[in-house]
Amino acid sequence: LDLVRAAGFTVLASHGIGAVADHVPESMFDSDAGAYAELTALEAEISTEPAFRALAPQVHVFAQTAHSR
């Protein structure tokens, strides 16, 4: 996020992707039909929390330049 800001952008939002999901074995989804939906909901809920975002292997950053305003 510091790099995005240093490049002259204003960060509007950032979301960590895979903070939990990347650590859950795919075999879990075979045995529990609702597990994928629950995991997706959990990921969405924690994706903006800084501690979980720091653990995520991917981060989506939404930013704009001063010219976009």
C-alpha cells in the first residue's frame, strides 16, 4: 500500500485474498457441501482486516489518482 501511495495514488480500499482459503485442503470441500460457501463468506468478512490482509498471498488494491476525482 505504501508503494501505491508513493506512486501518487489514493488508496480507496484493499482486500487480502486467500488469507484463510489458501490454507484449507481441497478435500474438505468434498466432504461438506456448504464448506465452500462458508469459507468464501469468511474470506469476504476478514479481507479488509489489516492483520489478515498481511497474511494473504494476494492483495487487491483499489486506488485512484488525483486526476480521477
